[in-house]
Amino acid sequence: MELILKRCPEILAITPSRWTSLTASIAPELLSRPPAPGQWSALECLQHLVDTERQVFQLRLRVFREGGDILDFDPGEPGLRPNPHLSPAALAEEFNACRKTSLEVVAQLQPGDLTRSARHDLLGSVTLEAMLHQWGAHDLMHTVQAERALMQPFILGAGPWQPTFDDHVARRGS
């Protein structure tokens, strides 16, 4: 149970540097290319991480500390589209700043805090421990999703090796 207080911050701390590296190294047109119609580009995944950092996880941490209810988050609400005035690197820096704030709060958590519960409007009673697990998985899931989006033009150009990537090919609706 207490292991999550070590593992979650490890994941949460590494994600911003991965995004800094991706946005510093990869052309904006590749970062903004969706893997398939209706799917998020890498840049949209990063915008989602910024949105959820501010509108979901920081608020949920406050609810677990101070009490209250947790509202469900709809990622289709405004904010998903990256700000066209921000470069990918600036968006990554915004994520870094938001995450730094979150990590400061997470660092203050104690083992006894893990059993704190809150009422989620769709899921019912949830614990802080479960939310920390969800947060770490959420970070990894959207980073993998972004990297999968970046893979698509390389997969398409792999010629006879293309079948080795079948598990990673983005298809409409997948």
C-alpha cells in the first residue's frame, strides 16, 4: 500500500522530462499529426496532460485533503486543442510547471493519507491510494499514446517490415 507513495512520484517526475525531450527533438508537424482520423496527436496528448494536471489531479488532491466531492472529467470539453500561440516546447514547459506544483503536494502525503476517501460522481467512493495509481497509469497511457501517434509515418514507410508493427498500427476507431 505505502509503495505507491514512492512509485507514483517516480512516474509523475519523469513524464515532464520525456515531454521536454520529445518537443525539443521532434518537428512540430510530426507532433501535431494524428495517427488516424479522430485520434489524438502527440501534441493533443500533451495538452490533455496539461488540462488534467490543472483541472483534475490538483483539484482531486485538494478534495482528498480538505473534503468534498470529485466531479467526473470529460476530456472532450474545451482545452483539448493545443494553444496555437504556444510552441510545443512552451506547452511542455507549462506541463513541467504544473507538474512541479503537483509533486510538491504529493511529497507531503503520508501513509495514513492513502485511505482518505472522496465521493466521485460516477464511481462512488474512491480512495487517495486508488487515485495515485490511476494518475501514474494515466501519465504512462497518454505518453504511450503519443509515441504511438509518432510511430505511424515510420510504420507506413517500413515496407516489408511493416507487419512486425501490426500491434501498433493506428486504425480509425482504435
